[in-house]
Amino acid sequence: MTRPPAGRLVALFALMTISLAAISARLAVLQLGRGEELQSQAFAQRARTTQLPADRGEILDRDGGRLALSTSARDLYADPREVVDPRATAEVLAPLLGLHARDLTRSLSSETTFVYLARRVEPSVSDRVMQLAMPGIGSLETTKRSYPAGTLASHVLGFVGTDGEGLSGLELAYEDLLAGVPGERTEERGVSGQAIVGGIDEVRAAVAGSSIVTTIDRELQFLTQVALEQAVQTQGARGGTVIVMQPSTGEILAMASFPGFDPNAFQDSPEATYRNRAVTDAFEPGSTNKVITAAAAIQEAVLPLDQRLQVPWTMRVGDYVIHDAHPHPVQRMTLGDIVAQSSNIGAVKVANLLGSVSLASYLSGFGLGRATGVGFPGESDGIMLPLAEWSDTSLATMAYGQGIAATPLQMASVFATIANDGRWVQPRLVRGIVDPGGAYRGLGTPQTRRVVSAATAQMVTRMLALAVAHGTGTNAQVDGFQVAGKTGTARIPAKDRAGYLVGEYVASFIGYLPAADPQIVIAVVLDRPEAGYGSLAAAPLFERVARVAIAQLGIGPADPVPPPPHAFPIP
């Protein structure tokens, strides 16, 4: 056997020595220079972090009843790398999940390591899927938001999205409180997904969210919604809003809008139905705004209460001719008569005595032109021209509620201010918070401000009681109770041109009872009812809601207030 030349052996030995040296040097570089980096990469391949959902806080009614809560659910997912036959797997899962096999096949064939197949399914459905032991299919614990009463107060509550975050209503407004803080579980798994014995398995526990206690009276809310829906359908209206609130506390006992939706399946309803019209939609208040004009006139003493103004049927202001609702000869009317008979011309004459600066100040003082701060997402400020842009026409039209826009909640607060002896109280929908440990914390007293004196407010109440007893609001009368309130019939501005829609109105009635000791304020607004006028369309709905509220809240009657000085017009 021939031995290889010595030179070749030396060369081979040298080559091996150099190669080993290079490998050793490379290993040294990797271990010393990039050791921590490579170790981290390896750990990242083995570690799997799963989010542990926090229990979302509940939304409760004023008595602690559940309006929104979270129940146990599962998220089903897949690791497409481990799915043996995407099409066959999809055909088995599709009927169980109520999905199309074609869509599932696409998901199971995707170039990724994780894909959701179904979110927030019932545990029973997840159990059936997991019993199949199909490769690559897994389940994660989560929660599902539930609204036990369906459409009850849905516009107030709002709803949550696929990922469990609040998207509207109180669910959105109090997201930070309700959501809590998710936890995490990190564990090491092998290539096939099995847990590595002795590997890392660390858990950071989730922190549950707090619950919120609303001001809503569940039974009153339900009965108010029923009454509103029936009124809208009977009147052929496009929609409507009703608010019931306590004037002394600002607490909203019921807030209903129609059409409504079911937050359990909000995606099945048009997005337009999600709107809480009570706080997001501004409308020209019409004659309900005369309560501000009257209160300002009394507070500023611009005319004696027994003084009679000459009130014709029409009146020219600038380039416009203003008129009352119905033709009449020139009448001699006191301020109380003007309110009770809802005279536009009378309101203009009073506003001229006040002047633009004074009327603007009282409109602002009563809360028009700015949001109430009730804490609801998307609340409108309403619309009020800056004083510098006012004209003689602006002064005239705003006196009787045209050329200005307010939300139903803003107008309810105006009447609540009068009912509360002239002190404005910030409306609120939430009374307090219950932390995860069950401790209750009230939100304290609401903001308040004095707008007019108690004497002024009481005189306006006497005028509003006259309006219901003998004026335009007779359909709002409630047996056994003296009601103070005002009708409103407002034209609707055209969206594509200047001016107003012909023959279409927003009808309203806002009032409170008992007049001498107000316990509740009720605001009713109907969008384009067939009856048109607030006296015919809205006042009857007020009467029905008032009767329900009296029974539900146990409100008793009070002695009547007297009429204002020298009431009733004299031709």
C-alpha cells in the first residue's frame, strides 16, 4: 500500500487546523459577541405568550340590576403549519361554527402561525370542536359581552367590538374603568406545540375592571321606551326621544330614543340607529325656548307682569315677516298670556325690550350653545351664533326658538333649571363606581350654577302651569296633578338649500310635575309626526310617560300654584 506524500499530509493537517481554528473563532464570536442575542432568538421561538382577558366591569341600573355583563366564552384559532388537510378540516368545522367552508379553508391555508377562526363562541361550541382533536386547532379563554334586557337603554349603554373594547355609549365613555388590565401567560413549547417540561411557565394575573352604577330606573326606562315606540308608530313619525330626569339632582331616570337596536347583535341594525338622539342631535327648539325669554324678562324686570302688549298676527322684522301659529286680531297680552298662548310676536316684542346682549347672556346661562357635560360620547354643543353675528332678525327668531339649535337634553335641563328654583344642575347618567373588590364610590355632587332667582323661576312655573291648564298644552294634563310645561313646534332646516322644509316639523313638549314641588322633568321630542304640532303630537306622549313615572316613582300631588298676574288675553 502506497503511503501518501508527506507534503500532502502536512497540507491536509494544516487545512484541518485552519478550519478548526476558524470554527472555534466563529463559535467564540457567536458565544461571546452574540450569545445573548441568539439565546433570545431561540427563546422567542420556544416561548408563547397568551393574553389573559380581564373581567370587564358590569353596567348596573340605579338599584344594582345588571344592564351589561360579561360571560365566559372562547376564541377558536389555528396554527396553519400544523393543519394536515385545510379543506377537510374546514368542512368539519364550518357547520359547527356557522361559517362557510370556503372562508375557513382560506384561513387554514394562510402563511402564518396564528389565525382566528371564530371569536367569542359559547363554551359548548368550543368543547365540541376541541373534542375532535384536530391538529393545529386550539381554544383560548375569553369573555363575551351580554345585555340581558336586549334593547333596554341600548342607546345609553352602547356596545363593545370584536376585541371587547367599548365602541359607543357608556361602554365607550367608561372604557378605561370597565376594561381592567389584561394579564399574560408565557410558556415554552416545542416544535409540535407541546409544553417543554421544566421550561418557563409564568403568569401575570389580569386585573378586573370596575363596574358603573347608572342613574337609570330599569322599569321606568322600559315603560318609557314602549310609550315612545307606540307614539312614533301611531304618529307616523321618523323617530323620537324622551328624557325623564330629576331636576334637583340632574339624575336621568330614563333616556329613550327610537328607532332602537339590540346591542347583543348591533351589527344587524343600521348604524343610524346607534345614535343617542337625546345628546347627539340638535334641533330648533321652537316655542319651548320661550321659557328662556320669559325668565330673562322677569329677572331683568323689563316690563311689569300686568302690562299688556299689543300683539298683532304678523310683524315685519328686517326682510322677514314673522307670524303667530294662527291668524288673530290684535290682542292685548301679558307676559303670562304670551307664554300660555305661545305667541311668537309677543315673544319678539319681549326680546326687543331685553336686547341682544341680555338675551344672549340668558341663553348661555341656561346652557344653550355648549354641551351639558353629561359625559356621553359625541355630545353636541348645539348651535348658537356668536353675539357679534346677531342681527335684528336673530334676536327676534331666537326669542321663539328659531335660528338656534339645542339637544333634547339641553332643553330638558332648561326646564329642570326652572323646576329647581332657578339653579342649573349638570345632568348625569352615572351615580357611582363599584371597584373589583365590591366597594362603592359615589361620584359626588354635580356642578351647579344659579341662572335666575327662585322668585323668577316660580313665576315662570305659574305661567307654564297656565299654558297646560288653559293654553297650548292642555293635552299634557295629568289627572290629579298640576303640570307646568310648554309645547314646541319647530320647522326643519333644509340640508341642500337655504330655508326650511315645507310642512315638516319637530314637535315637542317639555314639562314637570307637580308644578309646586317638581319631582320629575319630562322632555318629549318627535321627528316629523303626522299631527305636526307639539300640542297634538308630543303633549299626549308626555301625559302617558308622566302617568307611568308617577306610578313607578310613587310621586304624590301637591297644592296648585296660582296663575300669573292678569292672565288671559283681552281683544
